[in-house]
Amino acid sequence: MKTIGAVRLPTADEDAQAVIQQARRRQRRRQLVTSVVVMLALGGALGGYAASADLAAQSHLSPAALRPAALRPAALRQVPRYFAALTDRVQEQAQAAVVRSTLTGHVLATVAPPRPYQIFTWVSAAADDRTFVLAAQRYWPIASGQAGMPAENRDTTTPTVFFRMTFDPATHVARLARLAIPETTSRTHLAGMTLSPDGTRLALDLGQSIRVVTLATGAVRSWTWPGGGWIGNSKPMGQIFSWTADGTTLAFQQRNGGGEELSLAFLAAVAGTLAAVVLTVMLARRYVRVRRAHLLAWAIAAAAITIVLAAHVLGAYRSLAPGATNVRLLDTTAPGNSLASARIVHTFPNGGAFGTNTLLTPDGSRIVTATPQGITEFSTRTGQPIVSEDQFQFDWQRLGWAAGPPWQEVLWAGPGGHALVVFDPRGKPGRYGPGWVLGVLTGNTFTPVPHGTNDGTFLQLTW
């Protein structure tokens, strides 16, 4: 060390040591920055769904504007002109079917099931806007208490029959024709149905399987679900099915069992992943020598890897989680009879995360349903949300459950999801909360269907 006056100057050796220490500090900082960058990059790659879901939630348009009356006919013409609905409910079952005009809302035709059948229970439409299929059953009024058990048992076990309803717009006449589908499906086993766009095939949800019937010949092809849970939503209601326009791909809901039916595959997958993480940590501790100067950077990198692995496990196995609902696409032209081969488009972690209906757009590009963020469209290619619009909110705590369920429903989806038919509590407040209104949603603008107020059958309307 040299001294000049009162100032002490470093020697050449000390200068070299200082340079080395500065280089080491810069290296540690680079390692720290690299670790953080790796953590963020991996988290973005594997946690992309959560990020995009949050983005969709933040960018939703709420609520939809009401279209001026002068422009309403043009908006309503983006939807098929006629639709069928089940009405006049009898003890939670629909009794008759009506054909109504989308432009005016007027009832154009009414049909009742021919004897000995008493009520219609399901309805679905072809793409021609004229052809519908109705499910019907015999019905015995159920008395209260034990006296009603015989009638309830008969209602439960009596097979369902199917009718084709053809509507003539010129005469406003709807005619029924019995379909040659074997009477093997009881009311409790039928959890949903949908007619192919060309009106030639009918898909039936039987809980643990899907059956597609060719209506001209009665030929049947079946696919079976091999795991726990069932095909359909939490209740046998609404539309869990939808077709692509060419009638080759069928979208359906597959619901996992609850906690008491925890999937062995889920347990095995989680246990295997945890075992792999523990083994990796043990091997790293045994064979990897980390210099003390680099310990902080390695600790951050290890924490980042652990977080990313945990996110990956949750993402990879969320489709197996108890109570989750998977929207799957079944290629009905491919060989095989297992529904497990149907590709998962999107997984909803619980029943409250989406509406009763999950509809595939005719071009097969999107799944549309109601979510807490509004009417949400998901890409069938990536499973990620594309847009959320028309988030409809009420003060449900103030109104109470008597106000009705706090969600919307999507009843029909057009090509690309650009025009939708939705049903939501947009009407005037009444004794039991706001009224339900039927309308067309285009570009976050709501166009009411005239006379499209709730008649108690909003889940059994079809275009």
C-alpha cells in the first residue's frame, strides 16, 4: 500500500482482488436475473391459461347495450326464424311443444304428444329451421307421500319414445311422426339429446354412454365412458351436446365424480409427480455441489422450478380433479367406442364456473357458455378464453335466492360465435326478483325477442 500525503492508495495486488470481487458480484447478479427470467418464462408458458383467463375477465364488456327498436329486425334475422320450446310444465316436466317466431315471438303452432303419451321432456332442432325431434313419455300424476310412489316408479321406469316434428311456415302446421327408435331408454336414463344439423342422426346421453341413432334405419353406434363420474352436467337438463355443421364432431360434457369418487388416475398422477420432485431434490442434494457464493441464485432457481412444477401438475391433471367438468370433442367418424379418446377442449373446475349449456359453434372453432365473467367464448384449439361479454350482475345477497339463479344461459350459437341467443335476468323486477328475457347478443348488443319472457322452460328451447 502506498501513501501520498494523507491518502492511502491500493497496491496492484489489491486492485486485482477488487476487480475479481466485482466480477463475482456481477456474475451473481446475472445468475439472479437469469433465475427470475427463467421463472417468469416457464410460469408464462405453463400457466398461460390462468393468465389469459384473467385477461378475459378484465376485458369483458359489461353489460350489453339494448339495441334500438328500429334496428332490431336486422339483428333477429341473424338467428333462424323459428324455434321450438316446451311449455305448460306439469310437476317439473313439459307437457306440450310450441313453434314460435324469432322475429315476433308469436306462437305459430302447438302440438301435444299423442296418446298414450302425456308429456314431452326434451326437444332438439336440425339446421333447416323446420325439423325438430321431441322425446315423449307416459305420465301418471304423483300424489304426495307414500301414495305417490307407484306413479313415481312408473314415471321413472317407463321407456321414452321419440317423434319428428316438421313445421310448415306457409300453413303454420306442425306434424308429428313416430321415429323407429327402440323403446329401451327410461326417463331417468335419458340425460340429454341433440339432432344432427342435417336431421339424420340423433345423439342420446345415457349417463355412462353416448348413443347415436341413424333415424332412417334405426342403426345405433355407442361410445362408453370408462371412468368415474358421468356424461352430462350436474342435473339432467339443458344442452350438454352440440354438433359441427358437417355432423362429424360432437361436443359433450363429461363430469368427474365428487370427492367420494376420487379418481385413481388422479391420485396416481399426483403421487407420481410428487415422487419425481422429491427424487430430483434428493439427487441434487447428493451429487450437486453448489458454491456458497452461488447459493442464493440456486435457491431462487430451485424455488422457481418448484412453483412451475406445481402449476404444471395442477394444469395437467385438472381434468381428472373431483367435481370438474370437461368439454370434449368426439369424432364420430373415427374407429373405437371409448369416450376417453375424445379430446378435452376445456376443463371447468366446478359447476359454478359455467352455465348449464356448453355450445360448439357450427364451424367447430369455439365453445360458448356463460361464466362469472359473462358470456365467454373459448378456443377449441387452445382451450383458452377468446372474449367475455355482457357480464350481467345483480345484488343477489339483497334479493335473496328467490330472485333466481345468478347466471345467464346460451341457447344457440351461430358461426364463429358472432351471433348468440341468450337468456338472462334482464327483465323488469317482480315479486321474486328480475324477470328472465330471451334475446340475441351480437357485438355486445342485446336484442330482445318480442314476447321472449320466461315461461319456466328456458332450458328447453331450440333453434
